[in-house]
Amino acid sequence: MATFDKRIDAYVENARDFAKPILNYIRSAVHKACPDVQETIKWGSPHFEYEGRILCAMASFTSHCAFVFRLGSMMKDPGGLMQTGKDKTGMGHFGQVRDVKDLPGEKILIQYIKEAMSLTEMGVKVPKAQTAGRKKLVVPVDFMKMLKKNKSAYSTFEALSYSHKKEYIEWITEAKRDETRNRRLQSTIELLKKGKDLNWKYVK
């Protein structure tokens, strides 16, 4: 039986006006596709669980929303609507969503959700990235403190790939002056608040 989490009610209510219909649209589609879905909050954002595992999640940022599937990289995407890899313009699988029209129609969106459900039922797991020789990322203390003060920035950072996290950390730690480091820390938080996976070469 589906459950509705009051924390998600509050999340939607506190979102910007443009985001509310988007979040409600996603939430409604998830429940229609998966009556047994369980709602929860993880990393400061609404998540939907099925059979004890994360099915999908949504998030609201300053000027856009995001919708992501845990097994998105394994989905067929027959309509070519999903964004993956280098083509992504945000942390979600449908890019930066600024209007309900930026998402597939309800019937199609439900098909995507049901495919994610099927993969979950089959026990499909996200392929583990090759970690041979990969060093554990050490997040600077001052950076982590700033992240924990901003839920949207923290949520975005947690959703980034290893390489994108590494780019952020290296860009911050390579600063030679305290002034430069502080400026980069502030810029990083602002980018993360906007849901952007960093291309730091364009940050001034």
C-alpha cells in the first residue's frame, strides 16, 4: 500500500512557485505507476522506494527541478528522452526541468517508471565503476561544513559521479591563496544549489 510522507508535502509547499506543479506531476505519476511505492526523504530530497530499494527521486533547485532513476543507466529509453553521461544538463535524467512540459507526457512517464520497477523486481544493480587504482576522495572539512548548511547543494554533490566530485575537490584544493579558495568554495556551493555537475573550466 502506498504511503505519503508529510515531509514531502512540506518540501513541495516550500518549493518555488514554478516547481510546485512539476513536483506534484512527478509524484502523481510515480504513485499511478507504482501503487506500492514508499515515500521518504534522503539527502534532503524526496525519494520513492520500491521493494526496499530506491526507485527514483526528485529535487527542486533555484530555477529548475530534476527527476532521476536509480537504474536510469540500465533503462532502454526507446524514445531517446533521457539524458545520460556528457549530454546531461543537470543531475536528473530529463535535464533541467523548468516546466511540466519539459517532462514526458504522463502515459510515457509512467512507462519509464514501470520499466524502472521491472528492473528493481529483477534485482538489477547499478554497474560498479572500475575502482582499481582509484583513490578515496577526501572532502575538505571547510567544504563539507558548507555543504551541510545547504541541503540542495549537499544533495547535488552526493548525486555526482566520482569524477565530477573529484573535479570540484581538486579545483578547491589547488587554490594557492586563501582568498581564491574562499571564492571557489562560494562558487561551488552556488553551482551545486543550481543542480549543476561541474565543468569547472568555465568558472571564473
